[in-house]
Amino acid sequence: MNEDVRLGLVVSGSLSEGVAVRLDSKASVEDVVVGRYVTIEGKSRRFLGMITDVKLDASDERMTFAPPDPGDTFSAEILSGTSAYGLLTVTPYLVIGGDSKAVVEGPQPVKTIPSHFSPVGLSSDSDIELVFGKEDDKRFWIGNPLDMETKLCLNLPELVKRSNGIFGKSGTGKTFLTRILLIGMLQKSACVNLVFDMHSEYGWEGSSEKGRKVKALKQLFPTKVSIFSLDEENARRRQVSTDFIVKIGYDEIEPEDMALLRQTLNLTDLAVEACFTLRKHFGRNWIKSTLEIDAGEESEELLKSLTIHESSFQSLKRGLGTITRLSFMQPHVEQRAVDFVLKYLQQGTNVVLEFGRYTDITAYILVANLLTRRIYSQYRDQTEKALAEDTKPPAPLVITIEEAHKFLNPEVASQTIFGTIAREMRKYNCTLLVIDQRPSGIDSEVMSQLGTKITCLLDNEKDIDSVLAGISGKNELKGVLAKLASKQQALVFGHAVPMPVAFSPREYGSRESYKDFTPAETSPREVEKNIDELWR
């Protein structure tokens, strides 16, 4: 505990609702903020907890009805801190010392609370470092706890063992948080990444909240990142050096891909069923053959023999027409994108797939689902083979998707490959990083399987409840989340951190931040040269 910033004493409380701390007369209630960490010095052990509520109280109720006159500063000073005082609610999370087990094994989850009149003070930097560790070859600095200078570090190998989520309403900084987290994975080589970059923010360069251009993964890690693009013209205009231009053949699309697009393309259930029937009848070229069916007696006979209603067929044909009008769609392609993505991933190269001008959700869902299903199938086969032959499995793969509720809403989550990956919890060395501003739209079962969640400000009650569902101390964290600033503040909790933390993400976009993000093996002279080139 920081002895210079003692706050007060424990006066009551419970393990389920937290402890009440009465502020000392010298401590100002205006200087205490929700989300700040405090250390409680119990009789035989030390506790680390978070301030989850701040309120004013009085020992005599009459004072609330007859307060001293505003001009009577003398009476106000006499009463403040004695008859009138501040009261904090603190949720203890960890035992951080003083107990033999905590000393030997490190911080332990709390199973009791501190005794009456235990002194409480603001946590010191050393307390936070003891819990979260220092930056090393596994831990990556993502920001600083609120009102503290110490570094908050995440254990990235632990993080990627499960699927994770980044949430927050539009404009709160989800993109910057995601980019920082991806940089950490590249720096610490915790995994290999496949990023479906809907708005071209993660590959070559993006823009800051103030509209200034900032460098992204390819410019920071040129040997570790490859850029694939659906839009060659857009990449050329932005002067982005691409490694592969993605084209999708009609014959690569399966009925399962169309089923996921049912809502987006406004397909009826019978139209989706017709996909499976036509695929069985025509084989791999079912889309081309379906589009060639014209009105007439011959087509009527065909549909009748396949038991496909005319209205269902027309609904399907309109949907297929929407897809095939996308310029990256071709009747047939010689080089399958999925083969090249797999090749790069297996070499340990991270892949960012930019969508360019194809920001329509139809294109995003189609391509992300199509590639992921096939890549996941390959990962599953390779993992099972490695297990059978007792050889090294493929490197952990993290797939990053935006607009996650489109893939993982309750109606389709059980059918999509993304729902399968989230539920399997890295069974085949493959996990998700989902990014969304509407977490309430994601299936509750999928949300419960996300190991670590990082959430910026949310103002929708359903979204807040969805993110915090199943978390111990939900009501207390709800208050912390509601008090976050609209930008550059977030709350992280779950598998990869020993306790919830409200923090300010580290700076992104300055010369100094780029030095921190440079690969560890780069020499200082080369770092300076690269920085000069980036900022030239």
C-alpha cells in the first residue's frame, strides 16, 4: 500500500457485496474515482480490490435536512470527515501478501474479507506489478490502470488459448485497441493471425481519431505480415504493396455459405433449402448452372422434378445475382485464395485481408465465412494428424472478425464456423478475436465462451448485460463500465488477467510508440532508420 495516500478504514461489508470504507477526514471524496485500485492491510493478510462506488454519508440524519450555511466554512470544516464523511464500496479480488500461500504461490483469489478497521490506501505500482507482472517475452504492455503510471501487462500465450472479444460503441477506440493487441501478438510471437480487415485499418495504415494517418501492421512488421486484398484498384490507389489479390470462384461457394447470408440477401428458408438441392443436382458448378436456368417449360419441369417452388427459386436467383455481381467473384479461378492464405499462415506469416471498397456486409460475411471454414478444416486435420503421429501441431491461429454479431447472432451461431470455433475453445489450435459494437446481438452461449473481454464505453443496457453476463461481481463492474470516459478508457476482465482492470490504453501513433512496437530483434540504429522513414 502507498502509505502517502491512505484513504480510510474498513467499517462494514461482505464477500458478496464488497466492503465499506469510511474516508479519513484528510482524504477528499472528490479525489477518489471508481475503477481505482486500493490495498487493504488486514490483520494477517493484504487484499487488493477495486473501488466500485463512492457516496456521501452522515452519522446524523438531521444533517441532511439542516446542513450548515454555505458561508459558514468553519462549521463545514468541523463537520466534514466526522459527522459528514465519504463512504467507498471496495470489491476485494486478490490476497497479495501476508498469507503464507500467497507469498509462495503469488496472488490468490479472495475467500474472505479484511477485518473491521483495517487501513485502506491507494495501491502502489509494486502491488500492481506483483499481480500482473512486468513486460517480458510473454507479457505485453497494453496500457496503464486508471490514474497510475505502472504498466498493465497481458500474458499473450494465455490470452490466445481461448477466443476473446473487444467491445464498445462506435468511436470509443476499439480499432486502436485491436491494433495494439495484434502488435503484441506479433511482437511476442504468441500465434499467427488472420485478420478480416473490413475497413482497411490494420494492414498498411489507418487513421487516428483526429484524422491523422498512422502506421499499421505491415509497415511495422514488414517481414511478418502479408496483405491480401479483394480490391486491387483500391490498394493501388493507396499505394499498398499487396502479396495476393483475392478472387473467389463460383464453384468455391457451398450451400452452407448461402445459409449464413439468408438475412443479408433476404432469402426465404425454402430458397436456402433449394441451394442444397441444386448443389446435389448440378455438382460444383451449381451456381453457374442455376443462373443459366431461364423461364420456360424445360425449367419448370426441372424445378418440379427437384420439388423447388418457383418463388423460392426466384428468391435464390436474386440472391445469387447479388453475389456474382461483386467484381472479385469469377466463374472459375486458377489460384484459390484459401490455398495461399494457408501457405502463408503455415510459414508463420500473419495475413491481413483488406476489403477495399467492398465494405458491404454481404461481401464481408461471404468471404470471411468461406475462407474460415476451409482454413479451419485444414487446421483440424493437421492437429489430429499431429496428435496421432506425436508431432508438432500447427502454430496457434487467431482469426479476427469485425461486425461479429452478423456471424454469431442466436439464429446462425450454431450453423457458422465462427460459432463452432468459439465453443471449442482452441480444440484445434484455432481461436477468435471478435470486435463488435453490439455485443447483445451475439449468442449468449458464444459470449460465455469468450475467455477475455476488453470493453470500452457501452451505453445500451442490453449490451452491458451481455458483456458482463456470468461474471462475478457483475453489478459492481457495471458501475465501473458506466463511468468510463467516451474515449481512451476500457475495462478488461476474464481468463488472461487475474482480476478486472479499468485502464487507459497505451499511446498509438507517436514516434516513441513506434519504437516500442518495433520487433525485438531489430537493432537500435535500424529502429531509428525505420522510424525516420515512417515519419518522413
